[in-house]
Amino acid sequence: MMKEDVLLEGWEKTKLGKYLYLKNGYAFKKTDYVEKSKHSYPIIRISDINNFTATDKNAIHTNYIAKGFELEKNDLLIAMSGATTGKLGVYKGNIPAYQNQRVGNLKLIGKGDSQFRNYLMLSLQELIEKLAYGGAQPNISGKIIEDIDINLPPLPEQQYLSQKLTALLDEVVQTKQRLEAIPALLKQFRQSVLADAVSGRLTEAWRNTKGIKKNWKYEKAQNICDKVQSGSTPRGNPFGKNGTIPFLKVYNIVNQTINFDYKPQFITIEDHSKRSTALPNDILMNIVGPPLGKIAILTEQYSEWNINQAITLFRVNKEILNYKYLYFLLCEGSFIREIEHNLKGSVGQVNISLSQCRDMIIPTPPLEEQTQIVQKVETYFALADEIETQVNAALENVNLLTQSILAKAFSGELSAEWRKENSQLI
């Protein structure tokens, strides 16, 4: 909005209620609700307003005709209570449809540009949200909204700003959509890198440079790991005894890391199971799902850990396996996908047995090649992480761009050139 001491030629300082009024909805009773049919009408509630659009896609229906509360195409609706107070949506559903209570319908008074109205309200959304949070329960009245001070341009300038904003904000939306698509592409890229890693394609050029042929073995995990073991749950209630050994559960494995936002519980040495002891650099995998196959490398934060029965650990034989290579192999997911394929149609909890883990076939290149694979995967992943960081930063900027553009529009900056060229219309 403009500074209070500056008013552009032709602009009017006024109350929002002089430009539009807020019409409240109808208080339907639960007994008015019916199954959707050819003869029923949608009731648009706050939950039907999302992403600046209101639709009847998931609306409840009624046979009751609430005269005076009909919606029209392109009506601008606003949530007036609840956690999403202030959210706006242009109605794009079927008609006739009816407006529920606590859903406001922002109607123009006299002449005005409806698209300009939409952008004006979008620019005021943050202020409306602040006004609504005066009490414990977010809530706003039509009177408070109509009492907001605005600086209103003349109708021709409203129409110009409407067209200009539509063009600019469409570009913002398209840019945002392109940016939001990149993480999925990066996920595919990482998966492709892992697939090439465990098939030998990733190090094919390296082998050619060294003048060596592919010399991979395919061994069961139990034959090339020092330990493949599921965890166990201590009996009784051992967690309130000032223990020192962290006890990990499945929810501690998040996004291929051990997540300490979920603090591990601790058990005493007496309750500690040697069978379930995990050490730094052990590879952990959850075997109870869904979902199955969350993977993590155990950190060095503690010298030893206990794991529960929903987790299996893999401890490599260092003379045969690079632990990071095994980690990337498990992250690639072929083993899990095969298990899930065999479990297809299973209902409820699904499990990977310890014997399946021990019998898992591991493609095993020579150690030198495993080291090359790990280095290449880490290099490619670091590149993907850097791109993702840049994309996230760009998305933050794009999310701020809409309000920046709106601010320029309602300060008059966006239409400054237009005013010079069209002074006769002001």
C-alpha cells in the first residue's frame, strides 16, 4: 500500500468498504447435508478454499435452497475463522452453489474491475491475517475488513493494473512451477547415479583407463559382512534408569541419516543386548513397514548403540567391502523393491526377515573400484545438493516476488508510465 502522505493524481483515499462489501454465508445445519446427486447443490466451506481457488470438487451437498446465498462464477471468497483465516479463493465450481457460514463473499460496490479486486485483496491478505489473530481463536468480521484503509486508483488504471498484474503473476507462477519440478528431477538423477554405481556403468570409463575388465563377484551378505543382525527390544521398562547406551528405533532413521530431532532413549548396561549392539559405520535398515528400507549409516556420536527389532544392521568385512559402497547399494533399492514386489497385496504390517537380509546378493567389485564408486557418487550427490540448495533459495525469492509485485502495483509504481501516457483518463 502507499505511504499515507502520498496520494497519486486520480487516486482516492477511502475505506475498503466503500469499494466492496463482505457478504456472510448461510448457517446450514447438518440435517441439510445430503449425498451428492444430479439434484443436489454444493455448499462451499472454508476447506474448499485453497491456493487462491475455491471449488466444489470435495464439497458437501444439500437439497436446501438458501435464497440470497447463491454463488456466481469468479466470486471472491475469504475464510473468516479458524487456522486459515484470511485465505482467499476465486470460485471456479459448478452453479448453483451456496456459501457456507464463516465464508465471506467479497462483492464490488458499483463500478470496479473484479480482477483488480482480487489482486487488491491478495495484497491485503497479510494485514487481514494479523487483524484476525487478536484473540485465541483466529476470527475476523466483515466490519473489520471493510474498515481497512486503501488508496484506490481510478477505474481505467484499475483495469490497466489488472492486466499488468495478470501477466506478471502468471510469469511468477510458471517460474515457480518450473523450480518446483527440479527436486523431482534431482531425485531421478540421484537414483540414476545409484543404478549406474551398482551396475558398474559409473566406473566403466575408469576401468577402461586402467585397462582392466569388470571383475565383480556376487556374494551373499552373510559371506562378506562380519555381522548381519536384527535388533531386539529390552524387556520391562529399562528406559528410566539413567542409562548411557542409546537405543535406536525406526523413527530415528530419516532421509538416509540418523535424526536426533527424535532423541534416542537410553538403556543401562544390564539391559544392553550384545546381539543388538551397533557400532559407528554400521549400516542400518528398517525391516518392518510400510515403508520398508529406510537406510542410514550409524554416526560416531556414541561408541555403541542398541537397536530395536525393526532394524537390521550390516557390519562390513573391511577387507572385502567399503561400508559407504554397501550404503549406496542399499539406497539404490533393488533389494527392497524385489521384497515389496513379492509382498504385493499383503495387508497391514510387512516385514523383511533376517534370513532375507543375510541371503541378499551383493554385487561386489574390487575394493579399489568400490572406492572409485563412492567418490563418484558423493561428487554427483554433492552437485545435486548444491543445485537443490540454489533451487530452494530461488523458490524463497519467488515466493516473495508476488508480494513485491503487488506492493509496486498499489504504490502506483507499476503504472507510473501508463499514467504519463494516459493522463486524460485520470
